[in-house]
Amino acid sequence: MCPQCRRDEEELRTVLKGAEGLQEDIRTAMDKVDWDGLAERIAAAAFAERPRTAVAPSRRGGFWASFARPKWRPVFAGVLAGVLVGAGAMYVLLKPGAFRGPTASLRPSGELVDMVKLSLARREAIDYLDKSQALLLDFVQATPEAAARSLRGGDSSLRAQNLLAKKRYINRELESVEMAKAREICNLVEALFLELAQVSERLTPEEAAGIQRFVEDRNLLLRIRLVRKELEESEV
Amino acid sequence: MDTGDLVRLTKAGDRQAFVELTRRYQKKVFVLTYSFFRNTEDALDLVQETFLRLYERLDSFEEGRNFEAWLLQVAKNLCIDQYRRFRSRGRSQAADARVEDLPIPDERAGQGERSTEVRQALARCLDQLADRQRTIFLMRHVSEMGNDEIARVLNISTGTVKSLHFKAIRNLRALMAPYGECS
């Protein structure tokens, strides 16, 4: 046996030896107790405190009496809790004013609908302006030759046509008074894209340079940025 | 007469049945209470208290239940309550002493003295165990109850009894190691 196992065994033996010692103590103590006398004393004390009277089982009411047994207590507690919770729920639902009906509370007001519409219009206008700004930047920052080439090549032309389609889609949303500024700049950009789409196939570098000047002279990019910012801050 | 009959008669007010019931189980309760307090007077007080409590609550005892397990459960609860009271009152100040502080056993001591020392050491180490570990150790090794019986009394699974018993042994071995080294 290894030293560790021997130590473990020794420790265990010490513990069990202690337990055996306790058993010896108990046996010694038990020998000194008058057990018959103890039982009598306990019974005397018990019956002196509360004499137990025989309870004859009652036939009448026996069925109902069975529900008074402790094992039914959880059931009664559950039923009581259910009644209380149900009563609370009914009170909340049926108290005056609590039940106005679905139409009154759920029908959106005209004002709310207008706000939602306006919010959607703003979002669409911002998206349109973002894409327009990107296309114009690509066009303005390129050399006239490269700008003309990009339109002839189809990529910028396609983007312009997509933006024209989108503009038609958002035209109705730009009709409100709050969107007047956005409508103005969007119409200007639309006119430019229309021009680009029409001349793209035969656009010369000189014509491209002319369009670049038009964008710069009208401060188109700056105006787009300003309107976009206003739209974001909902101040249009 | 079996235990069920004695319980029924006691419920009906038969004093002699209660005396018989007490006679039948008082020693078993005493073993448990003595193992907790290692003092005859306290153990007998607890035996009396257990049977009085049993008598008071006999109406709530349902037929078909294990009477002995129920009785020992009452005894165990009273023991733990009393044990905590004793500890908080400082009555068992000696129990708080660490094993290392105990007098080193004299190697020249006779077998009887040595046994007493081991017993005292175990008693002090038991005081340092958690309630359930101590109870299970005492039930297994002093009351000589089986795992299933302990599980019924403590209202826990047999697996938990085994696990707690293992922990109790492990902790007692560790606590008594300094003492064992001297032997």
C-alpha cells in the first residue's frame, strides 16, 4: 500500500473509531435510562396538556368534512389565488372608461397619418439626394473626357435613368408645403439628369465640361447638401 | 398490534396506545438525539419534546405514511433547532475550539484514554460540519440507519444522502488529520 493510501486509511479509521466510541457512549447512557418510566412520563405530560377525546366519525357532512383535510389546502390556495387574480383582471377590464372599444383607441388620427407621410417623404427625398450627389460628384470631379466617357459607357447613364425613375416615384410625396425646398432642388437635379440621359450617347468632352460648369455655377452640390441637412433635421 | 393501529387509537384518545407507541420508538429517537448532544440529560429532554410534538401533530399524520420516518424527521428538526440554540448561546464554547488546539494525545496513554480522546476529537470535528453532513454522518454511523431510511427522514434522494455522506467523511478526515498523525 502506498504511503498516501495508508494515510487515507488511517484517517478514515480514526473517524470511524470516533463514531464507534460514540456508539459505546450511547449504549452506556441507554443502560442507565428507565425507559418504561420515561414513556409514562411523556404520556402523562402529553395528556395533561391536552387530553385527546375520541372523535366519532360523523356520517352527516362526511363528504364536506373530507375537504377540510390538510391535503386539500394547496388546492384551496390555488383556487383562492385564481379567484383573486381573476377578480383583479375583471376589475381592470370592466371599470368605467377602461374599455373604450378598439375603434376609439386604435384608429390613427389624420394628424398622425400626415406625420408619417411626411416622414416617409423626407426619407425618400434624402435617399434621392444622396444618390444624385454621388453621381454628380463622380461627374464633376472627373476630367471632361472621362466624364463624357462614363456617360457613353453606360454606368453613369444607367444611374441617371434610375434616378429619373425614382424621381417620378417620389413626385407625389414632394407635393406638400413642407417639402417645397426639397421639391425645388429635386426638380433641378431631375432636369439635369434628363438632359444627361438624352445626350449621353453622343456627349463630347466639351459638352461634358459645360455641364460641369453648370453644376458648379449653380452651386448644385452645395444646395443638395444644405437641403439634405435640413431634411434630416426636419426643418424643411 | 402494529404501529398504524397504535396511531389510530392514540388519535382516538387512548393513552395506553400512546405509551406503547412511545415505548416502541423512544430508544431510536434517543440514539439520534444523543448523537447530536452527547449528553444524556439533553438527549432525554429532546426525546420527550419529540413525542410531545408528535402527539400534538398526530391529526396531520396520514395513514399509509412511514411513521418512523415521520417521527425521526420531527426529532431531527428539534435536534437541529436545539443545536443552533446551544451554539448561539455559547454553551458549546469548547466545540468552537480548533482541532489543532486540542491537547496532543499522550502516546503512553492506555487504550481507554486513547479512545476517549478520539471520541472527543470527533465530537469537536462534527461540530464544524454543516448541519446536513453532520446529521447524515450521525444517522449512518451512530444510529446505524441505511441510506434509504436517512433519505426518507431527511426528505431527500438517496443519491444526495450518499453525496453528503461522502463529503462529511472527507471533511472529517481532513479535520481529524492532525490528530491521527499522532497515533
